[in-house]
Amino acid sequence: MHISDYIKFADAKAGLILTFVAAVGALVGVTAPAALAASKDAHVLAAMILVGAHVATAVSVAAVLWYTIAAIHPRGDYAHGSIVSFPDIARMKPSEYVDKITQASAAELLRNCALHNATLASIAVAKFASISRAMTWARVALFAAYVAALTFGIASVVRAA
């Protein structure tokens, strides 16, 4: 498996996390008005838990969105002047690139490939670090959404009784 495959995997994983947590956030957001209405009739402690769980869900969903976007588009200057990296090739005129690639020795080509792989590896590491942070916040979002749903259910039963 090449380093670029790990980058594609990280992007796919980030997209999946982003989609799932956005759905959880949307569900909690849509149910928030009903939950807040139920909290008015509920015990003070239940109301505080319900509002706190909604706020915790909103904050954690925002953090997941932040970190998944960071995983999809890591910040940093990854240009390194290689003749095998497409951003570096794009900065050259076609004739300049042809001259550099045809005049490079085997050792220079190998050095450029190694430099490019080192850059790709640092991009992959940055992506997976962001995904790890996003997953931590996703766990918080899921737990907070669970607490909100549980408290809403209890408050609704108590209100109906």
C-alpha cells in the first residue's frame, strides 16, 4: 500500500465521520425545540441536564466538523521543490519540467521520490491525527445526544403522567 492510498483512506474516513456526526447534530437540532418545551415542565435537574446535553452535543459536533475538515484539508506548506510532486511540477513551465526530468540522474530521481514520500507521509500523519481528534469529539457528541434523548424521554413520560 502506497502512502497516497493512506491519504485516500483518511479522506474517506473523514467523510464518513463528517456525514454521520452531521446527521446526529441535525437530529438533535431538529428535536431541540420539543426538548426545550419538555424541559419547561420537567424537574429543574432534568431541564438542566437536557439543556446541557444539547449544548454539549452542539459543541462536540462543531469540534468534529472542525477536525474532519482539518483532516480533509490539512494546513501547511508541503511544497518541497520535487520533480515528482504535482504541486511542484505545476509551478514549472512545461519546458522547464522536461529539462529537469530528462537531465536528472538516477540518484537525483531517487532523492526526489524519497522527498515526495516524506512529504506525503507528513500529510498522512496530519490527517490521521485530525481524524483521531474528531473521533474523540464524536464519542462526546454521541454520548451527549444519548443523554439528551434519554432525558427527553423521561421528561416526556413524567409530563404525560
